[in-house]
Amino acid sequence: MLSQQRPSHSTGSILKTSLTVIRPLYRHLDTMLVTLPNEILHTIFNSFATSPKLIHADDDDNNYYYHLDNWTTLAHLCRVSRRIRYIAEPLLYRNYSKRSTIWHPHEHSLRIFLTTLFERPELLQHVRSLYIGAWSQQCLTCLTLKKKKKMPCSSGLYSIYSEHVRSSALDDGWREALKAGEEAAEIALLMSLTPNLEHIEFHMSDMRSPEIYIPQYFWPGLLVASAGWDPACHFRRLRSVMVHRRHLGFDYREKEWYGYNYSVGSYFVFEIDPFLTFVGLPSLRVLQIENKNWTPWRSRPEVYPLNDEESHLSDLTLDFSVVNPMKIIQILERCTKLEALHLEQHSTILAGCPEYTWKTIREALNNSRGTLQELTLDAKVFFRKSDSIGSLTGFASLRKLVISQSAFLKFKPSEEYTTLGVSPPLEEILPCSLESLTIKDCFGNLVPYLEDLSIKLEDKFPHLREIRLIDATDDRSEVSEDSDDDLEILAKSPHRMDCLKEAFSTAGVRYLQA
């Protein structure tokens, strides 16, 4: 995770001294600091740089004012002298954090920031990271207040933008939205202005009813090449894009605004298609999207098609994301250097897409066989009982595997658990390079496979150090109608489990069961 942490304990005393000494003595800063070398000044000033934690602290006033106080200190330092300003100003503009305007509807820091950048374009080169809190137009429950919350762009402000607006790669719809005061349009404007971005992080609010209200996103237009606009050049430094759900806690707002929609019986959260368009950027290495959407993917329109560029991603995370499954296949096929893939899905997402199977996922990953080190394939509810991912032995670099049992062992849940089933033994499925294996949604008929594995560890899996089994007890009603068919049934034979644990322990493999 690319996020700035609070100062470590080792530097805490220095920074605490800076905070307690510098702030009360603003009038004497020029005298105090002029004698210090630039390297020390940069170390001290760096602690005051606006932290990305600002958008994580919407409901924590103490944390918010901690960061605001640091920002104010850095802003004051810029006025001490030219030498001090030369060091402090790039840090002041390095990370921009836009707070959520759902909870802070009258905060217009984004417009202030944009205006400053237009008035002083030399500052654009310093902006490295954008942290975008949720904006009100995403949330259906805010529609009744939309006119009150949305403040049209003033003629004076729009005139500042006008020259860039005329030459922008974005379309007329964006221009109208910008003039109307839509935050999504202003976010796209900021992204189009900053050529040295390295990291973008979004915190998205949930959409209560996406089939009724479809938010507008304008930044995908910046990722399409056109006359005079090369996205690969403009975003040449962008290495990571992260998208998170907006958490509000367990109160009435969670249920009413952001959580489970009881009227239709499914989760409605943000769509991820607008973020997948970043995949084609040659510089992008990390794309992480955390979601919790179990609605059928056909409920969303296909508005943002992918391009055909090869992807250089090394880290891809898609958690319970509603998207055309074949887009996932397309992305995986384009990746040639993946080192980590985290893919969590629900069976409802796959409705109406028989071409999307565990096997097609494995085949799509073939281009990354030589580089993939971490793989998570998790599915709530069985994909299809006759489907399995097949052999992963060709993935010679794989070190860590987290996988649902149904993904790689194919048999009916009611099958007798005392003997091996129709699937091949684990040494024919798993690569010998494995160091850690986690199997989720386990059932009793996995045990004979583990027993067979335990006597072959030294020869077949010399690097394996940990096996973790995670039971499906909490989701039993979804996973199987036979409530007796899980690892709990083995309590009738504790000796068998003790022998299995001892066999792994003797081989130097830590055995954990949750």
C-alpha cells in the first residue's frame, strides 16, 4: 500500500521537538533555520507534508486537525525565505487529499487547489499523489439535496479554466459538467493538469440503486489517445491506482446509505469499469480495487471498453467486483509480468457467462507463468461443481497460494471423504515451489488428499512451510445443503486429525485450521 505512515518512534523525538519549538516561534524561524543544511531541513519539513491519511479520517476530527495543523505549518514555512520555500513548497503540493463531500458538502478545497495551480502552473510538477474522497453525486440518497450541494462554477472561475478547457482531450459533456459544478468533472480536470502523478487513490461511496442512477466518470477519456493527447506520455510516472469502499461504521447510515439494500436483496456499490481503463498505461504496476458487489454484471451498461494495449501490471486485486467476467480474462491475457493476483468473486457475478471458468482463468494467466509469485482465487459458493482450475505445476515461481477447495478439486460435496476422489493428487496440481498454501471453504473430503500429501512433502514440496485450512462454516447455507459435510465431521475421528497434524509437523510444515 502506497500510503505515508505516521513518523516512526526513532524520529519521533526530533519531529516532536520541531513541532513544539517551531510553531510558537514563527517570528524567529528565519533565524533558527537559516543555519541548518538543506538535508536536515528536508527531513524535518517532510514530516509536515499533507498525509494521505487525511481522507481516512473523515470521522476523526482529532486526526483531521493533526494533518491540517501540519499543512498550515508547512504553508507558513514557505513564507520564511526563498531558500526555505524552495525546500518546503514541493512538499506542500506533493500529496493532494480531497475530503469526502458527502459528509463535508460545503468544503471546496478542490476548487481552491485547482485555482492555485492555474494561477501558478509551475506548481503542477510537484503534485505526485491524489487522494480522492467520495463525492456527493455518486450517492442516490443525496439526489434530493443535489441542487443544494452542487455549486455551479462561477464565471470568473470558469474563465480561469477556459484555455485548458478548449484544448482538453475531454469531450463536450465534460465541459458542461465542469461548468455545472460536477465534482467528477473537476477531478478529471485535475488529473489532466498534473503530468508527474505517481499514485491515485479513490475512496468511493456506494450507489444505492445503480440501475436507476448512473454516475458520470470523465477520466476514462484521458486514457484514450487522440490528436495532440498521448495518455502514455502524460501518465508516464503513474505506477499505482487504488480504489476503496467508503466505510461509515455500523449505524443507521450504513444500512440506509451504504450497505445492504433490503428492498431488492443484494449489494449495490460502485462500478469498477471506469478504473479498469488504467490497465493499458505502460507505467502502471499496481491496480487494487476493493469492492463488495454481488449483483449480476449484466445489470451495468458497457460504457468503458478496454483498449488492446499490453499491460505491465505486477500487482492486481479485484475483490467482489461487478464487471463483465470476460473483461477479467482480457486483462489477465494482456498481463505478462504479474507477480501477485488477488481475485475474489461470487457466483451471482458469473450468471449468464458459461465461458468464464476456473480453467479459462488459468489459461489467461499463462502469460505470467514465469513471474507469478502470489495467487488468491476465492469464490463464495461453488463456481460449477464439475469445474476446476487444473494443474498449476507450470507456475514455477508461485510461492503463496490462497484458493477455494472447489477451485482445484472437483467432486460432489456429498462424496465419501474417507478416500481420494476423482481429482488427481495434490502433487499433480500444485507447483513444487510453494511456500504457503491456504485452502478456503474446506470439506471433509479434502482430508485424504492432505494425508496423501503429508507423506510426499520432502520429495515433492521441499519449500512448503505452512498449510492453512479455513472452514466454510459461516457460509454453509450457501455452499452446501448437506450441513454435515465439512471438516467438523472429522471430530468423530480426532485421532485421524492428530496424525495428520503430526505428519506435517514432522516435515517442518506449520498446520493451521480456522
